[in-house]
Amino acid sequence: MKRFLSLVFVSVLGGVLTLSAYKFYFESETLTISPKKEQVQSTYFPTSYKNANTLNASDVPNFIEAAEETVHAVVHVKNTAIVSAPTTMEDYFYGRRSQKAQVGTGSGVIIDKNGYIITNNHVIAGAKELSITTNDNKIYKATLIGTDPKTDIALLKIDADEDLPFITFGDSDTAKIGEWVLAVGNPFNLTSTVTAGIISAKSRDLTGQNYQSFIQTDAAVNPGNSGGALVNVFGELIGINTAISSQTGSYIGYSFAVPSNIARKVVEDIMEFGNVQNGILGVSGISLNSNSSAELDVSLTEGFYVGAVEGKSGADQAGIKKGDVITKIDNVKISKFADLTGYMNTKRPNDVVQVEILRDNSKQIIAVTLSKFEILTAEFLDIQVKNISEDIKKQYDIDHGILVTKSDNYWLYQKIGLNKGYIITDINDIQINSIDDISNLKEKYGADFDKKIEKISIINTRGQKQSFIFR
């Protein structure tokens, strides 16, 4: 027994000595040659951990009141036009042209208890007969008061036995991107429909010609909603739904509305003057961005760079110069030309606006009295002309002439190619220095001015000088 215990003790002692030797000679060596791991530096970004579920019910947009206040003031507009029908054998035999009635529809907005209705010009274009169906299914015959194709706005009037529900105009200049809006229309002659969305952008120009300034929204608007109302959460009218961006003709995500400030000004002009009164600043140029700013050596990348100032315009008389950058008008920020034209479309001749400019890296505010468009243009022979700038004179190496800005004279186009962009330098061998000379010729020849033109000298868009004699 003693021998057995001695063997166990010796075995245990040998194991302890062996393990101790391994730990000392081998494991410690392994630890000393282990490579150190590099520490990775973490990158942190600003993060919010606010819980969206903590919003109260009062914080969630509620459109019930706005919808209730507006649906009864949005109407269905029916436009009956007479158009040419396909020619039949009988038409050929009798030498006649067949016609047929064509019906178009859209929406409209009652803006006055007496029955004034605003809609789109394209909704009522070519109408021989107009009818209005209100939200309570009453039908009225409508009278066209006036239109403005440029802004796509038309004003109608119906006569009712009682005061009609109407929508109050809001201030579209104060509308903000991200603000909730409702699009209200009556496209199917049933009852008014309501869709919701937000304002996606402002001062949108869909043509690239810098005269439109739409409010863009993602509220669903389809073709029959044209002329309907875009309202804010208070039920105030901030736009007239006009167009959609689509390749199929149906809504795919974006729609556009004429700002209410422009629409209100147009209908007020139509009611007071019978036409739209356009107040103009009298400048031309380009919108700034990184590329244009670098080319023009301008420090700003937003604003409107004045490339030319029209003589006798409000801008000219107030002292605005070529090279100025317009950044604000009446505290309305001007980032691009559509901002400028959009705001100008709300103004009339002789209105005074405060124009903030950057000149020689110094800000200035200049009061400008807006001009009438007519003082800068003249019309004769169914063409519209204006004075030419110094840049154009240098471009064509001339010291006189007037620029054709619009031509509806097909005969002159057919005979001499006269079109927009041409320069008229002489009429009947009389040098034309400005549109004042056209006015003088009108006075000299009277009502027969058009018939008394025997010779006209022009410069075409390729810079070629030509003269034509009419006998």
C-alpha cells in the first residue's frame, strides 16, 4: 500500500513539474511573439434618436376643415367647341366642309359670391358654349369675361339666384417647400375630389423660355383637374392647377399650378382693364450657376446677372447697369430668372419695387418704377419690334435698327423670310434708329402706313444684309 501511494505521489509530482516547465519555456514565448492588433478609429455622424411615435394627434396634418371649405367652391367646366369633321364624299360633291361639336372638360374655382370663376385658358379655348356644374349638381350657362394665354388663366361668370360658396385667395409668395397642400378638382362631373401632397418646388419653368413660374406639387392631378384649386391647410387658394409632367397623359408624380398671386392679378386686370397690364423691369441676362459665374467672374452662384438694360425702361431710369446681379426684389429671393418673371407677373406698370443688387461686391437697394411693355415695343405690319441693345449693334457692326421680337405676317415671312430675330434697318430709305421712328412713320402715313411701305432693308439671323422692293 505504501508502495502504491509512493508511485501516485511521484506521478503527480512529475506531472506538475512537466506542466510548469511547458508554461515557462513554451507558452510564455508564444505570447511574446503575438502581433499587436491596430486600433480602428470609428467615424461618427450627427444622429437624432427622437421617436416619431411621440407625435401628438394634434401634430398630424388634418385636411378635413380645408376640404370642407373648398369642395363646394370647385366646379366642373364643360366646353363645347365646333371643329372640322372628316370630309365625306358628299362634302366633296357639294363643295362643303362638315363640322361637328367637340366637348372638352375641366375644373374651375368660384372666387366670388357673385359667380366669378377662374379656370385655365386651355380648358375653355375655342369654346362656342360654356356650362358650369356646381358641387350640388346645379347647371349654369357661363359667360367668358377674358383670358390670358401667357399665364393660362381665364375668367368666367355665372348668374345664380343665391350667393355662391367661394375660395379666398392666399399669398402664394409665402408658401413654403414641404408645406402640405390639397388639390381640389371636379373632373368627372360627379362631385369635387380632393388629393393631398406637399409643395415640391417653386418657380418652375416647363418651357425653358423663362416666362413661367409654376408651383410644383406631388398631389395627384389628372387632366380633368386642370383649372382646379391648390389650397393650403387653411383652405386658402394658393394656386390654379394647370399642368402635369407625364409621357402618358396621366399623373406620374408631379403637377404644376399657377401661383395664386399671379392668377389674382390677371383676373383683377381683366375685370378692371379688360386685358392684362404687364409691368416690366427692363432687363435681360442669365441665371447664375457655377459655370456662368466662373465665366462672368462673379462671386455668387445664385441670382440674375444683368446682361443688358432696355433703354427708357424703369431699370434704365433707376440706374441698374449691365453686370449687376439681382438677388432680391421686395424681399423675394431671386435665384433664377423664373423667380424674377414670376414676381414681375404680379406687378403692374408704375408699381415701385425695391431691387437688391450686387455691384462691385457691394450690395445696393434701388427703387425701380416698372415700365409699360408698350413703351419698349411697337407693332406694325402684324409684327412686333423693339430697340436693339449695344451688344447686338457690336455683333452685327451696325449703329441703327430695330429687332423683330414677334411676327404674325405670313406674307412677309413667305416673301423675305422676315421672322423673330431679324433686324429692320431702313424703311423706304429712311433710317430706323428706334421704335420712335416707327411711331413717326405711322403718324406720317396714317392708316395707310402698311400700304405705303415700298422698300425695306433687313439683317437676317445669319447676319446677311438685304433690301427688298415692293411694287
